[in-house]
Amino acid sequence: MLFSGSAVLFRKVKTVGSCLQVCGAGCLVVVVLTHVAEALQLLPWMHWGLQHSAGHYLDLGAAALAVTLFPLGYLLQALTK
């Protein structure tokens, strides 16, 4: 829902803040999908859940970007109003 709301906002108002919100929400979707893939043991070659594996770094990187980009976009969007 967060991603779809951000996408609708970006469609209406194309600003840097709304773009950052969409990117941050997209990263949250990646985090959710990596956890689903880990739980269902999809793509076993990524070694989900193991430290220093591709799956671990994908999840960590997406979470770090989501925590950074979405609030920054929200702040920029609020300041421009």
C-alpha cells in the first residue's frame, strides 16, 4: 500500500521528493520479497539467511536505502508544500 500510494503521488506531482518516496517504497518491497524468498527457500544459490551471502547483502542494502530514501522524500515533499 505504501508503494502504490507513493506511485500515485508521483504520478500526480513529479518532484524530487515524490521520486525519492517511490524509490524508498520500492526498496521496502524488495526487502519483503527477499524475506518471502528466504521463507520459501526460493533461489537457494543466494544462500538466504547466511552472513556474507548475496541474499544477506541484497536485503541489507535494500533496507538501508528504504530507511534513507523514503523519509528523505517525505521530508522534501512536506517542505515544498
